[in-house]
Amino acid sequence: MKIKNETICYIDGANLYKGITSLGWELNYQVFRRWLDQKYAATKVYLFIGMISAHADLYTTLQRCGFTLIFKEVIFYEDGKAKGNCDADLIVRAARDLYESGVRSVILVSSDGDYVPLIKLWREKNTRCIVLSPSKIKNCSILIKRTGVPIVCLDEIKKKLGYSKNKKAPDTGVPA
């Protein structure tokens, strides 16, 4: 196995979207992708997202911004709400990248404590890891906080990553 010095970013799309919108602002995905590259030298950015055919234009836009989309089949509940839980897919992809390519630097975009076993694996394998939390620090999982991994709250840098109030944001809502 050849060890790679690249930085790979894994984004839980639903967690990112719901976390940001719950705080009352909109993420500029193009600026966010550029920021990941400039700040962390992210060479690959995987966005795990539910597949809903009505959002095809959104997926095209996100791909043009430089995200590699990993789709999850979505189920719809009786009330019409969509559910496309990507946690397991993200974990399997990240573990495969760790063992097959020996990646040594990762970014996880999520506030979900379900990713703690993955964070612990990265730390055991001396993989540099940072968590970008879409939620405020008080809403980020206590389980993530207990790992000791560095956490950056996106809300603290929303002026860099969000749309201004004067400029209408394009429809970039990421479905669940």
C-alpha cells in the first residue's frame, strides 16, 4: 500500500444542509468547495447525498463546483418526507480509502455522533482528522467532542461561506 499525502473530505450532505439551515443561513457551495481546497488542501471532496430525480440540476451544480457525489437511495415516508441515510456509506468509503490508499489527512463534515468509531479509527491509524461542524459547538455531538478531534464550527465563519442578505442564493438545497 502506497501512503498518500492527500487530504480527503467526507461530507454528510443531509447533516450539512440541515445544520446550516437550522442556523438561519445558506451555504454557498462553490465558495465552500474553494475554501476546503485553500484552507485544507482538500484534493477529493465526497458529498454523500440522497438521490431524488427532481434535484438533478442541483447535483449537476454541485459536481461543477468540484464535489464528487456519492448517492444514496431515498425512501419516502407516508407524510412525504424523504430519508436517505448516508452514514454507513460514508464510513465504508472512508475506511476503504484509509486501508487501500493509506490516506493520512481527512476532514469530516458532520455533527453526528454516529461517526465516532470512524474518528477513533483515523486517530488509531495516525490519520490527521478535523471535524467541520454544521451546527453550533453546543449542538455538535458530545461523543465527537470526547474524541479530542479538532472541531471547527461553520457558523463561526458563515460570512466567508454564506450568501449575503442582499444577494439571492440559487436553489442549492441538499435533500435529506
